[in-house]
Amino acid sequence: MPAVLAVFNWPKTSDRYRRVSRFVEAYFTKFDQLQQPPFQPKWREINLAGKVPGWTRYRVAEELLAKMTADPQVKVHFDAFLDTRAGARGHGTLPNSEREALFKQFLEWQKSADW
């Protein structure tokens, strides 16, 4: 069953906006840790870039997602993703052009995934 973490859109000058923003920043910053043992394996199924039709993403979360996709560290995560999917073949055997095409598809999928 899909789940969504939703927040009220507080005015940017309010204390509650600041508190929600701090929570979102901490959540995104530590999200990789939640996907590692000893935490529940279900954390690995969460798509931070998933979209809910008709809903607007919280501004701070949108900015953090944009920053993550522009960050070179995303490529490191993509390489790890390829390692888990490629099995014995490994991602090193893929031609660079194919890796780049897959990476672009990966980023597009992250942006457009409906969860």
C-alpha cells in the first residue's frame, strides 16, 4: 500500500515553516542511513522523487531533490544501482554511451515516477 508524507503549506515567515523545513532537510540528509542495516529493508523501496498527481511538493523538498540530481554523488548511487541490477556482468562492461543513456533515463524516471 503506497504512503505519502504530507505537510501543511505554512507561510514562509512562520516558525512552523522553519520547523518543517528543518525536518525535511534532516530527513533527506540522513535518508541513505535509513536504507542501511539495521533499519527496516522497506526503506529501500521509498522513492523521494515520486509524485502524487494533483499535489505540489513542499518547496524545500523540491529544492533538495534538484540539488541531489545535480550532485555528482547521484552518479555514485547510480553505479551502485547498476551493480545490484547487473549481477555478475557488472556495470563496467557497459559502453559509456549506454551508461550515460541509462543514467539520463534513471534521472527522468526519478522525476516522473508516480508512487
